Amino acid sequence: MDDTAPGPWATEHRLTIRAQTATRPGPLDEATGARWAEHRKTGLLLVACNCGFTTGWVPGAEVPALAELTEQHGGT
């Protein structure tokens, strides 16, 4: 066996947590004619890991506890 050869490729755990936002055109500023975008959080979160785990978009209260996620998928 060649101990100097590179090891096999493997995916590592790497958590990503995203908060969903919704956007809409804000009111028209009649003085300038500008319309700013308004943003707000929807309350949905998505947790995904490089290993393939994902929660999909779920209410924040349904996301597993950070301690549980860290135990299963490493640090955030």
C-alpha cells in the first residue's frame, strides 16, 4: 500500500442558515419619482449542510435546536 498517495475525497459538514425575505415596491415619492423597495422577513428559515441535509423553508420554531444541528453537522 502506498502511504504517500492522497486520501479519498469526502464531503465535510458545513451548515448554512438562511432567513427568507419578501420584497415589494414601496410607495412612490411624488417629489422625486423614486420608488424604494421594502423588505421584510417572512419568518421562514432554511438550514442546509454540505452533506445533503436540508430542512427546506420552515417556520423558525420548527428548525432543530442549534445544539442538535451542531452535534450532527459540526459548527456553524
